[in-house]
Amino acid sequence: MTADPIAALIAEKGVLLADGATGTNLFAMGLEAGEAPELLNVTAPDTITALHQNFVDSGADIILTNSFGGTRHRLKLHHAQDRVHELNKLAAELAGAVAKKADRKVIVAGSVGPTGELLVPLGALTYEEAVEAFAEQIEGLKAGGAEVAWIETMSAPDEIRAAAEAAIRVGLPYTYTGSFDTAGRTMMGLLPKDIHGVVDGIAQKPIGVGANCGVGASDILASLLDMTEAKPEATVIVKGNCGIPQFHGTEIHYSGTPELMADYVRLAIDSGAKIIGGCCGTSFTHLAAMRVALDSHEKQQRPTIENIVERIGPLRNKQAVENTTETSDQRRERRRSRV
């Protein structure tokens, strides 16, 4: 297992800024709906380089490779399942070239998203097949120079464990984040406070855990409070969406202003996060404002949910603690009723 670059940089800087949205910014830079972003590593490398450069110029300490859908299961949708190693290696090389030119340490984190498949018994993908698929992807990321396997936007604990086991097999330190988008839980029922124990018993511990995506900034801060209360000493990651998604005609826009995302950073620091970034909708302008907020903020008293709502806006979901007695059958029925 290679050294932990995150702990070293936190020791130096205290709190780290991760980058913003990959998809949102790539759409603004010409990605067409339905296209695989990972193919741009080959067809439009200058676009991917510009994405990373803009994030570094905005102040990011950690940049994520353009490889979120880089497993064979996701790439199969674009007839690219035989190009896993090539596309992931190139994703890491493009990010690494930008990081190397920076005038400060910038960590290259290999983005590993969900396979899009359900694991047995809910679906057909076995645990062992999931480990193999993630290992194949992470091998490519490591070959390209990624320093960390950044497992993100996960819903199922078994899939997190499979990706973690793959990272350990390949020899990369890893982090993982869940998306708490369903009444304060992940879609598969995981509570924020339980994120720390998902990989209990496997050979290597994560170097960071947390939340990303989900719904609005207020909701992810509520999840953050639960995670840091459950394990205050953990390196907790929070990478929230830029406000709330809103349809303007056929296009999605996010309600968050740079000022709102700056205040989200202050609240995240006060809530105990060690790595703070932006997810969907977070532009380079937003990230630059977040950098200023991070650099100028001195940690204050831990906020309450009421403080968060007052400053950032209302929660979109119920809090997780309000739903701790809900059964899996009730969750499935609630999800069906939304469709």
C-alpha cells in the first residue's frame, strides 16, 4: 500500500479543498447528453486538461480524474468495456500532468463511481465480480499515476466494500463517500452515522470517508453533523451539490451562488469536515469563492440544524434520525410511490 498523501497534506494545511463538478462543467464545455465523459480522455484531452487546470487555478488541493463511470459495466453502455485500462490510465495521466505543474502539492484522486448494477441478491452482479470490475479500473488509475482511489456516490454498503477490497488488492489508499439522497439515507438504506463501519474487518482502513452529491447543501451538512458526531477523529469528506437543481426549460441549473457555497464551506469546517468540495453544479467560480472562505475562516462553534437552515436554506429531505425505524420494505414502497 502506498503512502497516504491526504494525511500529510491535512497535517500541513488543516482542511483541504477538493474540486467541483466534473459533469456540469464538461456539459458547459461541450459534452453532449448521453456521451460518456470518459471517452473525452481520448477524443478531447485538451478539454479534460482545461477542466483540471481551472480547478487548480481556483484553489483545489485535490482533483478527481475523469473516470467516474470507468468500470466495464458503465463503459459497456458505450461499447467501450474493453477499454477500461486505457481510459482510466489516461484519465489519471491528464490530471497528473496538471497537478505536476502546480506551484503547490495537488493530490490526484482516481474517481471510482458505482457500477450501475445491483449486487446479489437484489441483482445479478456477484460480490466477487464487483471486486474484479473495480480492481480492473483501479489498476488503470494507478498505472496513470493516481495517488488515491476515490470511491464516490455510493448507495450500497456491499458495493463500497467491493471497491475498497479492489483498492487494497491494487495497492492504493482509498476513500469512500455515500450519497444520502433518500430521506437522509442512501438509496439502499445506509445512515450517515454508519458510514464509518462499512468496511470493518477488511485488511486496510480508508484514509477518508464521507458524503457527496445527494440533494442540497443543507442536507449534506446535516449528514456531515451525523458523521462527525459518530466519529469525531475521522477524516470526513463532504462534497455537496451547489444548491438545489432546478429545470430552466430542458436544462438543469443549480440554485447555489458563490456566496452560498462559501458559507457552506464555513459551516462544513465548523461541523468537523477535513476535506470539503463541491459536487453537481459547482463551477470554477464557485470553487474560487470556496477557497477564499476556507482560507479566511477560523473554526467556530459547531452549528445546529437550525443554524444551517437559517444560513443555507431549508432541508429538502427529512433528517435521517427521523427515519431510523423505517423498514427496508417501507423504503422500497416509498421509492415506488415516487416513480
